[in-house]
Amino acid sequence: MINDDPFRSAEMNQSSGLVIPFLVGTVIGGIAGAVAGTLLCEQTTHLAASLLNVLDRRLNESERERLRFELLLQ
């Protein structure tokens, strides 16, 4: 079967021409994301550990007594 429709073949050439820039952008974005993730990994790990430390913090006995005293003064 021969494609006699010139508009159809031009349309297929144009759509295949759009795939290459998309693939190039995808590859560049993937590499840039991997590099950024690698560079930010240490800071992100430190931030997560700090947040867990703050959220999981327990008062020791002297801090508890001090807090009770301050609440009694109010």
C-alpha cells in the first residue's frame, strides 16, 4: 500500500521530529536530577535527622521540675 497523501506523510515527519527533543530533554533532566539529588543528599539527611531528634525529644527530670515550677508561677 503506497501512501499517496502528502499531508499525512508531512504530519508523520513533523511528529517524529518532536520526539527527539523530548527524549533529549528527558535525558538531560534525569542527569540534572541525579546530580542535584546527590549534592543535596547530605543536607537532606542532616535535616531529617534533626527533625526526628526534635520530635522525639524527651524531657529529663530537671527540665520537668523546672517546667512545673514555671507553670506554678503563672
